[in-house]
Amino acid sequence: MKRHRIAIVIGTRPEAIKMAPVIQALKKRAQLFDTVVISTAQHRQMLDQVFSLFEIIPDIDLDIMRPNQSLNELAAHVLSSMDKALHDLKPDFLLVQGDTTTVLAASLAAFYNHIPVGHVEAGLRSHDVNNPFPEEMNRRLTTVLAGIHFAPTVLARQELLKEGIHPERIIVTGNTIVDALLHQLERPFNFKNTSLAHIPFENHRVLLVTSHRRESWGEDLRQMCLALEALVKRFSDVIIVYPVHMNPRVHEMVTHVLGGKERIFLIEPQDYLTFLNLMKVSYLILTDSGGVQEEAPTLKKPLLVLRKLTERPEAMRAGQARVIGTNRESIVEETSCLLNSEENYKAMIKDHNPFGDGQASERIACAVTRWFSGERPLLEPEKEFVTLVSR
């Protein structure tokens, strides 16, 4: 087989985490593929942390971020920069992951250059183009541009089929974040060696909180913060650990409402390994993050989703997560229900992760290999990921 050049584009921290095991799987097939990593650096600092952790050195760094640029400016920068990079590299295939502006603009650049696109984590849908914004539209448009769709779950596959995607172009792989999670959990870790050594994890129930989504900025975020303040007052054995996103609109609101409050620890965004271990020591997780929704089931942590809806309903259907919205009263009520009742808490702990089994990256690499060799199906049905749902 001819050695083919595969370009992998990464813009944000979640993309890097989820594509790291794919990069490793393809590089193990060096006799078949010349794997080239392109970084747009849509998230510079947080992205570099992940590259360091997974020992990834981008072959090309487009460095497209500018202060206060709009989504239109960001998309234009990615599109023009990717056009030049693709023209110079002349890859045979482009892999993108998820739903960021980098993903959409890079896919469009590849389309204009007649380069086939494989979309990792394809088929997630909220069915509301403004929630999450702009991710829902990004992923829908990327579906139109992609030639191969790596759906993480059967539900995602069903969404793609509804939109007319040919079944032979969809492979159910599981989510690659589970691959990354399992790999990193093998590393030794101790909070005493970090800036979080002062947090009294041992003697409290830890509520880990993340919230950063654009559609929650403003009043919704204020409501969440007020709910957290109320929970600490209600439960004397609870502490809240909140890695606050660097976006000024998030940081200003959170620090204004929660700064200096007893048993609420507002910390800087952590590197991936530290954050995984924060999840491990937590009692309960409240988040609006898509990635955390996919990771928490492996760690057997009940999850409350701080959003009005989710494009990842698998954990909710399996009883491992609840979507509770952004209203103060709702957050306090739902969280109190789990803090007050051990029975309700344990009912959300299952022995499986409906999002993946740690083999997604190998399935993707296998499917890409078969695509280039002309073999069909791209992955035998019995080798695809099957979601286990509690009955």
C-alpha cells in the first residue's frame, strides 16, 4: 500500500485530548501513514498543556488567535491559514474532531482543496442551533463537508442517518476521550505536588464545578454561582472546587459572586492530568462541559449538567447524569437530592461508560486504513462500539 499523508488539525484543548490517542494510533502505522499535526492554537495556553502531557509536537503552528476577535474573524483566519497549509502539505486526508470553529473552517478549506475529510465525534445533535452556540451549527455543517463520519455512539449514528448520510460512511467507534482518560489515569499523581495542596479534600464532600459555555454567560452564570453559594451554606461538609475559565466574561462574574466565600475554592484552569484527579476525588460533578459528561461515567461520578439540553443524552438515558438547567432553585434542589440521599446517589453509579470503551482510536485507525485500501465496510459491524444501557 502507498504511504498516505494524513493531516490532523487541532485548535482547542478538548480537541487535543480527544485526538491525542488517534495521533498515537496512526503513528503506530508509520509504514502506512505520514501523520502531520496542524495546530491552529484557538486555545493557546490550555492547548499547549495538553500537547506537553501527551508528548505531541505540532508539525505546523498557525497561531491564529488575536485579542478580542469575533467568531467571523476567527473563522476567516482559520480558513485562510488552513488553505495555505493544505496547499503546501498536499495531504491525502484531513481528520477533524468535534464542533469548534477550527473544525468547521478547516473542513471547508479541505473541501475547497478537494481533500477528503474524516469527522471524529460526528453526529451529536441538540436540535437547537443556538444551544450550544456556535457548536451545534459547526457540527451540522461539518457533517455536510465530511466524507467519513466517526460516530461515537449508536445514537449519533442514528442522527446522521436521519440527515441522509450513507450508512457505509458511518462508523460507530466510541468516544476517543475515554481512550485518553484511561491512559492518563495510569500515571501516578499526588495533590501535595500541586498548587491545590491547600484544599482539604479528605474531610469533605467535594463538588467539582465547571461552567464556561457562551450561551450561559450573564444571568444564567450568575444564577449558577448563587446556587453554589447556597449549597455551601446548606451543607457544612461540602466544599466546592471551581476551575474558572479564563474568558473575562466568565472570570469576572464568578469571582464577583463567589470570590472569598468560605469553602469555595476558585482555582485556575488545571492541566488535564490534575483535572482528571480532581474528578476522581470529587463526590459529585456539576458541569456544562461536553467532555466531562463523557468522562464522568468511567470514574463512576454522578453528573449534573448545567444546561437546558444536551447533545450527549446517553449518560442521561443510562441514569448516570441529569440535565438540571441553570436556574438557581433547580440547581440547589437537584444537588441537594443527591447530597441528602445515599440511595439516590448510588442509583446514578453504573459499571459502564455509554460513551466508550477505550478502543475508539484503534477503530478509527483501522477504518482509515481500510478506506485507503478500498476495503468495505470500513469496519466490520461486530467490531464497532456498542453502548451498554442499563435496563
